[in-house]
Amino acid sequence: MKKSTLFRVMCSAALLASAASPVFALDYEAKPVNWVIQSPVRLIGGLAGGIVSGAVAQPLADGYHWSLKGTQHVAGKFGDEKGQAQLAAGAPIGGSVGLVLGAAHGVPYGFLGGFKRGYEKPFSRWSFITMEEK
């Protein structure tokens, strides 16, 4: 007997749901019912905040700031970190290295920060941006 694709997908979904159901089991003394109901929404909000903040916002911000710091560092090694000629000479060296390292630093830092803020306040604007809440 040949099984249809829809039947296989439905069986797989039922198997997955039965495997994950003990995680959401209610323990009335330890967890309030509200926590169990909110946990999937918080998880999705945390993942969305982490992905946006970790893949876009934080790497851009860290890459920009580290690029400025790298340019000023190399310009300082050339003699004057505020001199125009030294900044122009330091930009290709320190700026590009700072951009790459800052973006690489921003990915995990942004994902963890975005996930944390997105889990605490799902889908709020603070879970999608890199600056701190006022």
C-alpha cells in the first residue's frame, strides 16, 4: 500500500509533537500556566530578535565602530591619531581590519543580546536594535 506525501508529513508532525510534549508538561507547583502558554511565543520572539540583531544590526554597528578605532590606532602609530594625513593612511589598513573583526565580533554578541531581549519582551523594538533600552 503506497502512502501519500501528505500522510507522511502528518505522521512526522504527530511524532515530533509527541516527542516535544513532555517539555511543555504542566507542573502546577513549579510553573504557572501562563509561563507554559507564553513560552513558545517568547522562544519565537527571542529567535527573531537574535537573528535580526545578530545577522544585521550588531555586525554593522561593531564593524563601523571597530573600523574607526582601527583607523585611529594605525594613525596613532604613524604619529598623530587626529591628523588628516595619518587618518587617510591608516584607513585602508586599520579600517578594513577593524571592519572585518568588528563584524565577526558582532554576530555572536548580537545574537545572544537579541535573543535575551527578545525572550524577555517578545517582538518589542528593543529586541531588534543594538542600543540599550531607556
